[in-house]
Amino acid sequence: MAAVPPYRGRFAPSPTGPLHFGSLVAAVGSYLDARAHGGEWLVRMEDVDTPRNVPGAADGILATLEAYGFAWDGPVLRQSTRLAAYAAELERLQAAGLAYGCACSRREIADAATHAAVDGGLAYPGTCRNGLPAGRVARAWRLRVDDAATGFVDRLQGVVVQHLEHDVGDFVLRRADGLFAYQLAVAVDDEFQGISDIVRGADLLASTPRQIWLQRCLGYATPRYAHLPVATNAAGEKLSKQTLAPGLEAGQAAAMLVRALRFLGQAAPDELARVGVGDVWAWAHAHWSSAAIPRRLAIPLVNPP
Ligand code: GLU
């Protein structure tokens, strides 16, 4: 009988601002799912998109996680220390003819694209996939995809299928500014860290088929996925730095944890918000039920924190 790999989960914030309620939900969901499975929970700082990093945000996020009573396993992995690994994996894809150089500017893609991609941008029209036009040089590196169904069964959201060539197009692994793309970094690091289970916000659901495609191209195993509903404001926008979601304060830890638990469908009693953080976690570990998590992509908050 094949051995079942041990559960190892992770929380992978980008240090683009303080931890806010939306990211707290992902932290709570991934943490409790890991602990309920007797698994490990790792924290990875996704600081690969350096222009978006805010000085001090990484330390601020870790300090807030600590003040909120999270205990992670092992050292925090920072993506900024992993550039050689991303370069080596990109080279493997280039050598296999799976990644190719692309000369297109944003403008050229906009002019040639015929339809939108699943995540709102434009589906890459494939201009450079059979070679660079004469006299042009590569600015970015893209991964070749096909139009067969790439899918998976999400533990919460059910069957997700994309036809990558139509739905996304050949996607970027290394950007024109030289930075490695999130899709490459996340696939390489989930494999490197031996992640068996990814629990994160449903805003990343549409990225998952690309990550699975990359895992297959690189010969990696595919983890299990559970995409949690994301918190939105009344206008239906995801709580994020862009929508100016406020950072969490250490003094509100118990109340905010109770709110996050309720958001995830857990019947945390009101009194818990008035006791200590340790008691909230004791309740959460004893009562956590992934079956109670709403099977929804987004839930608007009545009174956003
Ligand atoms: N770093 C990403 C974010 O903050 C999350 C990546 C992931 O969980 O795969 O949105």
C-alpha cells in the first residue's frame, strides 16, 4: 500500500502591507486545517515581487501572527533567498523547449489579444511561441500551455477546469523587469518545502490550473487544495491593501480571531472574544470543522473591520 504523505500546510503572505482581516482568514483556515490533520504549518514570505514590498511589512506580519498566537514550524522561508532555485527551474523548462522568450510589449499584446483571460488580464495570443519576430529580443519568458482540460477537485469549491491555452495563454515565468513571476516561485517553493495541502483564499482559484500545469512540466507532485471564501467589502471588492483594509492590532487578537472563525462557518461563542487568545485557540482546536466552511468564493462583510 502506498504511504500517505504527511500533512504539511503553509501560509504564504506577500509583505506588501500589514496583516489584515482577509489574510487573517487564510492564516486561521490553513493553520487549523493543518493542526486538525496532525500536520505541520509553515510560513513563507512571498517577497519575490520586490517593487510591491513595503519596508518593515514582513517583520510586521510575523509579529502580528505571533501576537495572535500562531506557532509555525521551522524557519520562515523568504522567496528573496530562492532566486537561484527559480533560475535553475526556469533553465530546465527552457532546455526542454517548454519555456520560450517573448518580445511582446503590453501594448502589442493588447493589440493582438482576442479575449480576456480568466483572471481579468488578456489571454496571451501566442505571438512569440514559434520564435521571436525578426530583429526582436526576448523581454520575458513564457511557459507553453495546451488546450486540453487542466483541472482538479478542490476540497471546498469542487471541480475546477481550465483550458489554459484559451483561458490564460502561455503565461509568464520571468517578467520583462527580470523578476520571477509568482506562478513559478509558488510552484517551486511548494515542492521544495514538501507542501501536501494548500489552504488559501479563493482569489487564487483561477491561478491553480497554471500551478498544476507547472508542477507537471517540472515533474512535481500536485498538493491537495482547499480555497476558502474571501472577505469582501460592500462593493464586492476583496479586502486587500488596494482596498485599504486596515492592519490588525495586537490588542484585538481574541475578537478578530473569533470573527475569522465565524467567517469560516465555525460556531465560536461570543464570550470567547472577551477571554484570552489562548482560550480562543483551545476552543478552535477542539471544535474546528472543515465541513462547516461555507462553499462560497466570496462573502461580503457587514461591518468590515
Ligand atoms: N502570496 C500570495 C498572497 O499573498 C498567496 C500565495 C499562495 O497562497 O499561494 O496573496
